[in-house]
Amino acid sequence: MRYLTGPLVAMLITLGIPAFALDCDSGLRPFTHAGGENCIPSEPQRIIGLHDQSVTLTLVELGAPIIGSHGRVDDDGNLYMRSVDLLFGLDFENANIAYAGTWDAMDFEAMAAMQPDLIIGRDYDMEWADQYEAIAPTVFIADDVTDPMAFPRNVADAAGLLTEWQARLAIYEANLERARFALPQVKGVSYSKIQGWDGNLEVYAGYGGLTKVLSDLGFERSAVGQEMADRGVAWGETVSAEILPELEADYLFDTYTIAYGDTLADPATRLGEAVPGWCDFLTACSAGRYIVLPREYATGFSFTQLNMLVQMITTNVANAPAVGG
């Protein structure tokens, strides 16, 4: 079996030489990802996900044979998989999924003991690529600013479940068509995704599935969000409170966190700590078009989350004052 590293793949692309020349053993196939190209199982049977809210959630939804996952520890010392617990009621005990560590303390010995045949992570996991690849073939998948669905699609592809993923995509697109029919007024309207955090104002070019659904429904980013996206910002940045007037848009979106015990009022309070009187400065808020959604649904790309977002956005917008009304 011959492996191509990331730098070698880049060199081959520069020279115009195909980078898909791997000679994989029987039962394996070449797979190109953020870390280069390597041979992975054609039908993996023992997968570890290195991020609960994105990789593991997608795998669980598709019925993949996942045996281990990155997790989190709550204030009481309990282990959990964020969003996986909320959406599917699964934890490390009832799901037969073993705990593989937290993002800053992955347990490589535990992962090796699980005997995985495939590990799926995000591009920032490449810092520990050697440790992962010593355990099992590993793929590292990056976000794509121009194609929000590229990440979950590539996770599904790596798991050998692309056909199942595409079938669920068709259902989501049918739900979108019904929502567009119900909300013709949102075609071309602007929005800003903002939040307050630790006394700072944060603005987002992208916010996972929320950005995807808003775009699919016809919303357009405000100028600040679009400028960030044009610079390649996949998520958000902390900005000066002085730019608040530039965030003016037809709708404002914010999120609260169920896992942290937030209430619907907490996001507005955090914005007030960052910019006192912020709501009076932004027409969308003072006019009643400031919409707060649960973060556990807003950030991910599982179809359970996307379909729920379609319904929540439709309900909130339908009951909000009309733009210009």
C-alpha cells in the first residue's frame, strides 16, 4: 500500500499530475481529505469520531457503526456527547459508544484499545495526525465556506454512507420548498448573526447549519458578514462595539445554549453587557425581528437539525412583524 502525504498531494496538483494514484489493498479505497490521501476501508465497521457535535452526530444519524467518540464533561463530572444527547437521547452508556477523550485531552490508549478500522476528524485534529494514524487509517475533513454541506457529505462518504446521506438530503430539500412557499417575503432580505460573549460583541459570517438554512430560504448576509465570508472566515470574529450600526439588517439571529442552562432571555442580556442599549440601535431588534434559536440545533449539519431549523425559522419569521411594516 502506498500513502501520499498532504505536501506531496499539493505538489502533484501543482504539476498537473493526478493525485489519486494510490494502490489500495482489497477492501480498501483511496480517499482524499484535508490531510492528503490514504487508503480507508470501503465499508468501515468500527469508526471513531473525533468531534461529537459534527462528526459523531452525522455518523449516528446515518446509522454508521461508530464505536468511539470525542466527548465533554459537565460541571458534575458526567460525560456526554453534545447534541447527540439532545437529538437522539444517546450517551456513552446506552449507545455502546466508548469515550475517546475531550478536544484538549484525547485518550489515544483508549482509542487503540477500541481497535477501530477508521478514525474521522476535523482539519484541526491534524496536529496529532501521527498518533491517530498509528491507531487506524484517519481522515481529516475541513469546513468549506463556499459549500456548507461539504463537511457532512465528506463524513458520510468516508463512512461509506453517501447514498443514505443523499436520500436524506432529498427530504430536506422538499421541506425547504414548502418553507419557501410559506415565506415568500424573505427572498433577498438581510440578516446578521450576532452574539455577546464575555462582554464582547461577536459577529458571524457562518454559523453551521443556521447559515445553510437561511441561505437556502433566500436570506442574505449583511455587509459585515459577507465581507468576513469573502475573507474566508468560516465562523465568526470578535469585533468592536463601534461597528454595531453596520450590523443593521432586516433580521437578527442569536442563539442560547440548552446544555449550559440558558434561558431565551440570556442572549439579549449578554449583548447588553457587550453593548449597552444595543437593541435601540438596531431596527430589527426594536421592531421585533430579533430571533433566538437553540445553539444545539443551529450549529450542526445533521438533517435532524436542518429540518428542525427550517420549522423554527418559518414559525419565528411568520410571527414576527413584517419588514417595512
